[in-house]
Amino acid sequence: MVDAVAAAPPSEVQAGTPAQPPPNYLETFRWMLLARTLEERIASLYRAGKIFGGVFLGTGQEALSASLGVSLREGDYFGPLIRDMAGRLAFGEAPVDVTRTYLGSPLGPMQARDGNIHRGRPKQGIFPMISHLGTMVSVVAGALLARRLRGTLPGAVGATCIGDGGTSTGAFHEGMNLAAVERLPLVVVVANNQYAYSTPTSRQFACADLLDRAAGYGFAGHDVDGTDLVACLQTVGAAVAEARAGKGPQMIVARLLRLTGHGEHDDASYMDPALRASAVGGDCLKLARQQILTRGWAQEADLDAWRVKCLSQVDAAVATAQSDAPPDLARVHWTALSTTDLNSVFPQP
């Protein structure tokens, strides 16, 4: 995790050939690469029958998600959604936490009580996801408000992500309204990936642009090309910095396309081929890789070495999870989060 830094505007990057990439660019690219590599392995394990339950990939959303993860810092709160593997890793989640959760190891953060995306470590500020869409907005807003009431809020930011479909839920409305009225340092990142499962945006909302909702709630609004890593770093970093500076809640709407089905069980046959061929259908990882090579920010050998390192990290995480003993139900210590010491869950800085 690093402090938010505004990257150079995309126009500047395209106009010249700077000797160095924008701040955090290569670091963020490596988190994207690790996320893609890890999710490819998870999908492979799912197809091999080693993982039960749902597998949902963030393919095509890594630039947006990773940009948020590197813009947050220790002491912040992060409520990721199903396609935020890159942001989770950049914020500090260990790959072995991922594999242990998916493979049902009792040594994982959820102690084998959940099998996929509902994992987290609240003590470190990363909240386990709630599947009911929109709910994480309320959770992160509530955590920020609680911290303010305790007098420990200054400098802290809370962030969460949601898809275009989730912005139509009641929980989204309630959480956004609370954050705006209380002027909480909340950043809501909306990945407008064109489909709520199989429902296109034309059947989801009547406003011209989801960004219109920011003003309606009292949020500062930011629009960004979610396929462009430079733009994501600049826009997300600026929004987090604004929230940290006490300028109220921020909403980012990113234009991109979910490059896979809703989950590994879904072939996405309903997707419009024209969208795949359009600008929103670009693969952010491939586009960033090409930009790195074109601008001379790294060489082909460097990229190959990063890929090998990612594969090694993923291999180690999978091997560790597969070597763990299965859970022993007779020895499980069932403790609800609500019965724990809140000072340990939300430690004071």
C-alpha cells in the first residue's frame, strides 16, 4: 500500500516518451499481473473440480481495482467486490489467503467457513464481502462514522467498489445518502462493465450516465476510462486524496467491459459482440503491457521475469493450501465477530 499520487495525464504520456513511467505505474501493473495469474489458476482448479461454489473473475477490471488498492494506505478501510482481486492484493491480501479460502483450508482468514469471495481481515482494514449488492457501501460508511464518533477518523479513508447493476439497489442508496449527509471520507468506485449479470445497462437505469447520480447524492464525481492504467491511477488517486483532505465523499465511474461471464458457470453468450470490439472492450492488462514496451519503461525480458515471479507466487500459495489438513468440525471454535473486542477489530491508530 502506498499513498495516493496523481499520475501524469494520459495525454502527456501519449504526447512524449518520458524516461520514467508515471508514479506507481509499474508497481500497479505487477499487481494486475499477479491478480490475472492467480485468477487463471483458480479458474483452472474450478474446472478440475478442486473448487466448489462460485468463481468470479476480474478479467478486464484489474487496472481500476489495482489503482484503488495502491492509492489506499495502512489505517484505511477497503470493502472489495467480487472482481477486486487486484485491489485486494495491492492493499495487502496475501495470495495464500486467497487459495486457502477457495480450497477450504481452516488456516485461511475465514477458517474454512466460506469458499470464495467472502474473505477478509477486518483488523487489517479489509472487510469480507457481503454478496447483497450495495451493502458494502453501507458497511464502509458505517465503519467510518463509527471511527468519527470515537474520535479516530482524521486521515482515514474508506473505499468500496460496486458494479453498474448494484447502483440500483436500496442499500446503495442508503449508504450513499448517509455518506453524503455526514460528509464521510468515502470513495465509491463504480465499474460500469455494461452488464448486471446478463442485463444490459439500457435496461438498468434511465439516466444518461451513472455519473449523474454522484451530484444527486452530493458526491464529487469522476469519470475514467477503466481500460487505461494511467487514467485509472490519476483519477482514483486524485479521488482518494480529495476524500483524505476532508473534501467529502467521492464517486468514480469507470467505463469498461467485463471480459468474462458473470462467473465461470456463465458463457456470456448474451454479450453484444459490438461491445467487445469497441473501446470499452479493451483488455487493460494487454494495453498496459503494450504501453510499457512502446514507451521503453521496461523490456520484454523484464515482463517475462515478472510473469515467472507471479507464477512462482501462485504455485507456492496453491501448494500451501493443498497441503493444509482439512477442517476438524469437532475442534472448530465458533465465535461471532460481534462478540469480539471491537478495539481489536477496529484498532485505534
